[in-house]
Amino acid sequence: MKAARDFIDRYELPTVVLGLALYASWFALVLCHASIPSWLLFILGGYVTQWHFSLQHESIHGMRHWPSWLRTAFVWPPIGLWMPYPVYNRSHSSHHVNFNITHPARDTESNYHLQENWPRYNALYKWVLMMNQTILVRMAIGPFLRLYKLAKKESGRILAGDNSNAIHWITHAISVAVILYFVIQVADMPAWKYVLCLAYPGMALGMLRTFIEHRYAERPLARVAIVESNHVLGIMYLYNNLHLVHHRNPTLAWYKIPLRFRAEREELLKFNDNFYFRGYGEILRRFTFHPVFEPIHPKW
């Protein structure tokens, strides 16, 4: 029995089962889209797409005993359409330099802006950025702002003569073409419907998780939140909502995070100065219409 448990744990077989369930769910939604009400497809499609983003995140930190090529292949299909996995991998890895968390220039996932840059923005852009600090706007237009930020960064890289990501974008375009061929030609699903009912809500649900995931504090890991939630959302985010546990133990498998949180709850809450929310319901009540913080970084 111990040998079996060690094998399961070494190769993270729960992740294999979860991944297979995820892809089966995606195929079912796409192939049966015509018989699913649009509102339900929007919810389920968004869930499965964000679930896949979470699996890609897991592959960056976990599955350490898998061959690198297999770990990449397992999460490669770009069902969310918008970002090449290798680009996300490199970008997210830099986010885990804990000292730089929330730094507008060094943390690739910061929602703050440098103090020196703020006066250069026009009034409309400042207003958009401030409104983007509310849940309502973040989930509605946050995906478009994220795409704008990505396009600006990648185009700037090319203009600077850095073509290191070119191969990733080429292989991504080919992979997206394969996905859309299946969606349009095999499943007879219009591309606009796929974007509206799977890709877009998937990104929006990602905006919900990252909304209050970090805020500035003097101690780096006091900048990392804990959001307790039900298992429906917990599974979708692979318990990355218990974000401080992840930042303290990046390679800890997703299915071990809740147990670690329960075992270290009091210590963790002291560690991050009680940067804690009872669930996403609390976040929605508090920040749907009210900004969570000003987007100008308080230090940098």
C-alpha cells in the first residue's frame, strides 16, 4: 500500500485524473453546444476554460517528476486561445520572486502602476484604470486590458529586436488554428460563440481570482491573500485561492493545499497580517462598485 501511495504521490496521479476530466468536459461542451442554453454554456464554458488555465499554472510549479516534454504536452492545448503556454510559463515564473511582488515593472502580474508614470497618463486612461479596481469592471473589461497589456509588451519586444518569443507565437497560432478547426468544422460551433461562451468568461473568472490576490505591504508575503471558498471554485482554481500557501510552498500539489491550510491556518494569518477573505461573496459585496485600492503604487 505504501508503494502505491508513493507512486500516486510521486507522479501526482490526481492531476492526471483531473486533467482527463477537464478535457472530457471541454469536448462535451463543444460537441453538445447546440443543445445547451447559451447562459448555461457561458457559465460551464467559462468554468472549464479557467480550470484549464489553473492546470497550466499547476504544470509550471508541480508535476516535477514528469518529463518536461510530457508536462508541457499535457497542458498545451490553448483552449483559452489568448496566450502561448511557454510565454505564460516564463512570465509567471518571474512573478514568484517574492521581494518584487506588486512592483509595477518587475512583477508581471501587478495591478499597480509606477508613481513616475501616472502623471503621463491621460484623464480617460486614469479613469479606466481606477474603474478597473472594481470587480464589475475588472471582470467585464479586464480581459481586454490584459490583452492590450500583452500586445503592448510583445510588440515592444519585437521593436527592440528581441524575437525570442516568435517561435512560441507561431506554434501557438498553429495550435489555435487546430482548436478552431475542431470547433468550427467538426462541432459546427461558430467562432464568435466559442469566444463569447468559453474564452471570454474563462478570462473573466481568472480576473476574479487575481482581483485581490496581492496588495502592497512592507513584508513580501504579507502582500499575498488567502480567500477561503467552496470546493466548486476551489477545484476550478486548483485551490490557488489559498494563495499564501502556494507562495510559501510553490511546488505543493494542488490537492494538498487545503490540508496544509487547515494545519497552518493561524500561522498563515499571522504571517500575512490577516490579509484574508471568507470567500468570493465577501469580495463581490465589498468591491463590485468600490475600488479595492488606488492603482498608483504606494512605494514605487
